[in-house]
Amino acid sequence: MSLELQELRDKIKSARNLLGVVETMRGLAAVNIRRAEAVAARSAAYARTVHLALHAALSAMEGRSGRDGEAEARVEGAAGRVYERAARPGAARIARRGLGAAALRTPARTATTGASGLAAAAGGPSRTAAAGTLGRTAAAGTPGREPAPRSAGWTGDTVALLITTDMGLCGQFNERIAGYALALMRRHPETTFRWVVVGMRGWERLRDAEAETVELLNAPGSVEAVGNAVAEAFVALSRHYAGDGGGRLLVVHNRQDDRHIFAPTHRQLAPFEPERWLTWPEDEGPWRTPPQTSPPPEQMLPFLLREQLHIDLFQAFIQSFAAENAARLSSMRNATDNIEELLAELEASYRRERQDVITNELMELLGGVEAVTAHERADRGSAF
């Protein structure tokens, strides 16, 4: 066998092995997408319950005070207590309790109304991080385009959570979300951005752009790891955000998009906006009897806001995880097509080379036969 033929055979073997790896990654990405969507769907009921609980609490506060600004003032005061609790020692351990795979083990709960629904929503943070959904909770922006701010400019410092990946092989996933984050900074030069970054890929890009990065967190590698990532992000944000109403808290991430596979977006986590929860949820029937809150809504509000913050963070992480795997699935499809095209070319070259080798061997064999025949004829002629 010629050296060229052996080299082609080795290349074909390597290409087939690589195709097997790519097919495995492609299947894993598809499974991760389905699991992320399933977790988000099972979390939607809890997210709706918290929304209804906040709606009931804020409506009760406005109804008793008779002043339209009462809810907003109460929310601002409660928001500070949310981050104050998060900054206490042991907050990370408390936030992680019951997170992770709880949403995978527990079937979806129907959103409840009345006092029982409020009591469920006001429970401790141990039931928090499994709550989230890919598309049910209202976002503060549209994918791929930054929403217009509510005021003429952003005041105070802005602490932003950027969700990227530790792994590659997902196309322009990290480049696009990092570019979106930098564009957000350029659009609001009146505020100072401090970035808590999830994933080494985004950290490197912001560092190269000389953005102020204050903390690096590990990106979740599975659906089960999303809960712990949410808890770590919540505690990290509490270390850098004052929660006194003097700045903003954002989360910047990718989400799935039907037209472009994924698209960057961002959501404002703080200051909290009461009108978001005073709006009645879509497809939710009216209450026959207004719920009675016990304890009073003023006492429940910090717990409910903490639940809502966890839901928003969980939604951002699960959206980013699904978008990352959608991008990886698309990249693996392109890689599969390229490898199959390369294999076809290599196999065609191998067949041509092998045919040339066989032809040359036959020609050499025929040449030898003709030489022997001619020699035998010459010997017989000389004998006569």
C-alpha cells in the first residue's frame, strides 16, 4: 500500500471518529434543550403564584392607604431588607438549600389563590430557585434590542450580572452577549457599571474591553446545576449592590429566538417596579373572593420580593442555558455537514488513489509478463 493511500485511510478514520463526537454533542445539546424547557414549564406555576401573591399584597396596601404611591414606597423599603438578609453570614448555604434538581423531582403545582396561595408564596427561600420559566414572566426588554429607560438617564452605580459560558463550541453565543453588554455601557455613560460575570468566556471579553469586573462565577453545565448557580449569583449580587435605591441591578443574558436561534436581552431586577405585579397575569381568571393576607402584607413583602428575585434569576439562567445549547446544536449541525462533506471528498480521493494503485500494479504485472514472453521467444529463436 502506498503512503498516500495510507494517509487517506488515516484521515478517513479520524474524520469518522470526529463525526461520532460531534453527533454525541449534538444529541446532548438537544436533550439539554428539552430538559430546560421542561423545567421552565414546571416552574411557571410557582412563578405565577408569586405574581398573584405580590399582586394581592400590593393591592391590599394601596387599598388601605388610599394613596397610589404607597406600594412603591413600601417596595423600596422592603427591597433593602432583601439584600440585607442576603449579605448575612450563611446566606449562600440558606439560598442553596433545596435548590438544583428540586424542580425536576416535583411535578408542577397549580397556581393557587386566596390565603393558601399567599402562604405558599411567602414560604422560605428553600423553595425558590426551582421557580422560573422561559417565557411567562415579563421581561424588562426585548431580545436583541435594549429597551428605552424609564427616565432620561440612569443614576448611581449599576451592578450587572452577565451570563455566559465556560465551554465553547456554541458559535457566536459569548461574542454577541458580551458585545450587547458593552453596547449597554456605551449607551449609559452617566452610570458606572460593575460586572458580576458567569462563565470564563464572558469574563475574558469584558476584561479585554477594560470593563470593571468584580466577581467571576462558574457557569452551570447541566439543568441540575442551575439552582446552585442562581444561589451563588444571588449572594454575589448582594455583596456588590447596596439595595438602597441609589442604583440599578441588571441581568444580561441570551435567550432562545425563533428567527436567530438566540438573541441577547436584559432585565432590571432592582429598583423593583410595583406596576409589574399590579398588572393581572395573562390567562388568569378573576378572583371570586379577594384573599386575606396573614401576616400583614407589609411583613410579607420582603419575603415575596426575595422569591420574585430568585424567580427572575432562575429564568435568566434557564433561558441562557437553553439558548447556549440551541447555539451549540446549530454549531454541531454545521460541523456535521462539514465533516460529512469532507468524508465524501476523502472517500472519493481514496477510491481514485486505490484505483490508480491497482492500475499501476496491473500495468507492472502485464509489463513483466510481456517481458518474460519476449525473452522466451528470443530464446526459442536463437535455438533454431
